[in-house]
Amino acid sequence: MYAQMVDTGLNKVVDASQMSPQEQAFQARIDADVKVEPRDWMPEAYRRTLVRQIQQHAHSEVVGQLPEGNWVTRAPTLKRKAILMAKIQDEAGHGLYLYSAAETLGVSRDDLIDDLHAGKVKYSSIFNYPTLNWADIGAIGWLVDGAAIMNQIPLCRCSYGPYARAMVRICKEESFHQRQGFDIMMAMCRGSADQKAMAQDALDRWWWPSLMMFGPSDAESVHSAQSMRWKIKLLSNDELRQRFVDQTVPQAEYLGLRVPDPALRWNAQSGHYETGPIDWAEFQAVLRGHGPCNRDRIRVRKEAWDDGQWVREAAMAHARKRAERESRAAA
Amino acid sequence: MNDNARFEFLLRMGDNALVLAQRLSEWVGKGPVLEEDIALTNVGLDLIGQARMWLSYAGEVEGAGRDEDALAFRRDQHGFRNLLLVEQPNGDYAETTARQFLFDRWHLLALGAMTRSRDERVAAIAAKAGKEVAYHVERSSDWVIRLGDGTDESHARMQRAIDGLWMYAGEGFLPDATDDAMAEAGIGPDLAALRAPWREGVAAVLAEATLALPADDFAQRGGRQGRHTEHLGHLLCEMQFLQRAYPDARW
């Protein structure tokens, strides 16, 4: 999963004339596709923006366990249960790599988690939608992970080394997630009338939120332009969304499902599908906290964190005792 | 040899793994720290894999056309043969840890004995599962020590968890006619013989964890004969929902 609408803290794109020699040298390295590494000098705005972006991405992986966890105890076969558990485990692992990548920028995981719980940073809004039937687990893999891959494959080439390398690993696993999602959808669409209805219901509910995952059109966005200059964003939101639509519509047709967009049509001239208007008011409302599950997702995460406080404290206390005993034994 | 006894024996192994995996999957996304989310799911995944091997074989031995899913999702609670210990609710992290620790130590010993089974399929499953469970033992023992010898609060919680689950810890050492038949046939372990090494291992870990070994060795029993605690029915309601609600579906 991924980050949306990352604020750079800047109100206009910095051009070369406003840069210090150090900043100019930094930008020249980025332009030459040299990776930035943790010990390298970097502009403060670049560092802060990356922390926000990687943090949102990490939180998305962690919160993203919850909608799938909602069905892991009800998976319909042992094989499906095992696959779903493996997928959720991968996601927790992605969270770990990403928090580690963020920590190379001088922040601590605990502080980032505090920011999430305090509502200071977002996770992907897609996880504020509920999983209501088993086909939703298929739809998440097919659509949500599919959209995430569109966004993440270019990030394997992003300018910050630790983030780019984490993304290479993550993308490999995400493509397995997308395949398992599509496989669930195929089984549902080939199954009973009830199953087919679940699959259609899932597509009806997940289609538009999946398109919204790419964020609003960013043609005018200062933040997007600056992030692209820094190569921590490589393609525009609209380009990525178009790729996703072009890939996904034929898959829906193959499944025998109807995409819930009466305006959807193939444009033979452009070679792309055209979609109807996206309801950005819904996107903004979910972002403000009015999605169906915003409250529950954060509440569950906070409860887990608070309930785990004594466990973390005990582990630290034990480690200290052990270190003291070892140093006494060595003395 | 009595194939019904072998079927029962395989169900017991499969159901232990399945029911505990189901409990662990309830933790998804709610662990005390991200590393533990990963570890709990990892152990759960191992156990699901083991359940599939045991239950598939059980279905073959039964010869009534039931596969792993028919056995997992279409039996009612009285058909389940797991230890009462593994169906106990997750509780807090100390209870989840205590349940895992008490079971893992039994599980590893039982699997170790089964690697010498005269049933080659049993020996092969036990060998594969044993490698996984050796890690489970290491992990759950480490956590008992960490929480027992951590803070005052964690010590109190860990002691309470061990005390609370202790009456379910002994069931795995109480053989019945099925176990006797399996042990005589050289297929299953001599359960009573596992008690002493189990107790020795548990006592050593509890001592290192500064925890007291409970004095009362009374053991509840019945799970392996299909008489469960009230908790199992609820676990199955959730786990079996889709297969029960849509019996004709193929997933």
C-alpha cells in the first residue's frame, strides 16, 4: 500500500537560482540518477517530505492488516486461510522495512506510531472502507494491491536508496498478492449465483475508492511538482490512474463483472479507457475522517498499542536485566 | 490394526494445529509490536500447514470421501479432537504466550516420538512439523522468560496465565484406548512417557523466568474424546461460517 498527497512543506517549486551551492549539487546528483544515501547531505524539506511519504506508506501496511484480518478467521478453506495469513504477514513485514527506511532519516518508529495515533499523519484512505463479504478479500488483492503496484513499481527507481531498495522487495510480494486476489475473484465468478453476486458487490464498492487511491489530479500541485523534481514521485497521479484503468477493465470483462461506471468507454483513438467523473467530495470526506471505518481502524490500532505497552516494557526491562547480569559476569 | 483408531489419532493431531492456528489468526493486526504480529502469524501459518497434512491424511484413512476442508469446516464441536488447552481464548499476551508455551513443549515431544512411527506418512509429517515446532518452543520459552523476568506487572500477568491454564496442560499425557492402540501399533507416541521430560523442560523455563511451578496437578480432560469447553463452539461458528452458509459453493 502507499502514500497519497504528501505535503512537501513548500509553497512553490524551488528553482536553481534560489538554491545554495550545496542544494544545487544535491539536485545535480538527483538529475544524474545518483541515489541519495542516509549519510549524504540532503535539504531539510527533502528529508521531511520523505519521512512523511515513507511513514504514510508504512502506516498503510500496518492498518491494511485490519480489513483483511476481518476475514482471516472466516476464510472458506484451509488453503485460502493459509494464503491470506501469508499475505498479511508480508504486509506486516513491509511495514517493518518501511519503518526501518524512515528511521534512516533520523526519526524513531515509536514517534511515527504516536503521530499516526494522534491523527497527525494519514494512512491510505482505502483502508477506511469495510470488508463485508469474502469477495472483498479478492477485490483488495486485485484492485487495491493492483493500484499499489502501479504506484510502487516506479518508486523502485526513486532517489532515496533505502526507500528504493525496500520497494524492490515489496513489489515482488505485492505481485503475488494481486494474483491471489484475482484468483479469489475467478473462483467467485465461476461459482454459485450467490458467489457471483458477492463478487459484483465487491467490485461495486471497491472500484471508485481504488481509482481515488491515486489521489486527485496533480497537474497543478506544487507538492507533486517538487516531489517529481526530487524523484521521490516519478509519474503523475493521472498517468498512474490511467494505467490502472487500462489494465483492470479488461480483467473485469474477463471475470464477467460490470464496472460500476456508466460513462466508461474505450477510446480507440487514444488507445485508453475513459471513465466518468470521480466523486472527489467522497475522497475529501474520507480523508477528513468521515469514511465508514476511520474511527474503528484507529481505535483498534490504538487499543493494540496500549494493550501491548506492558509487553514492550517487560521486554525492555528483561533486556536491561540480562545486559546487567552479563556485564557483572564479565567483570 | 484398527483404522478407526488411526483416523482418531490423526484428527487429534490435525485439530490441535487447526484450532490453535485459528486462535492465533485472531491476533492479526493487534499484536503488541509489529515483530510479534509477524511472529504470531508465522507460527499460525506453520500450524495451518500441519493441520492440512494431518487432516488430508485422516480423510484418506477414513475413506469416506472427506478432504481437509470437509473435516475442518463440516464437523460440529463434538467431532473435534483437540486438546482443551488450544481452544482457550487468547486473553492478554501472557495468556496467549502461556498457552503456546505449554502446548509447544508437549507438541515437540509428541512429534519427536512420532518421527519413529511405523506409519511412514506419520513419520514424515512429524519430521517436517518438528522442525517448525522446535522454533515455536524456542520462541514461546523466550517470551515466558522475558515476561516472567520483566517488570512486576508482566511477572504477575505471566504467573496468573500459567496458573490459569495449568489445569489444561496435563491432558496430553493421559492416554485412552485410542492412544494405547496407536502406541502398541508403533504409530503413535507413549503419551504417559512424555510427561517427565515435559515437566523438566517447563520447570527449567519457569525457574529462569522467576515463576512458580503450579502445585496442583489436576488435569481437565475430554477434548480428545470430543467433550470440549464452551469456547470451541464459538470458534467454530466463526471459522465455519462460509462453508455452512453456502454449502454448495466452491471457493
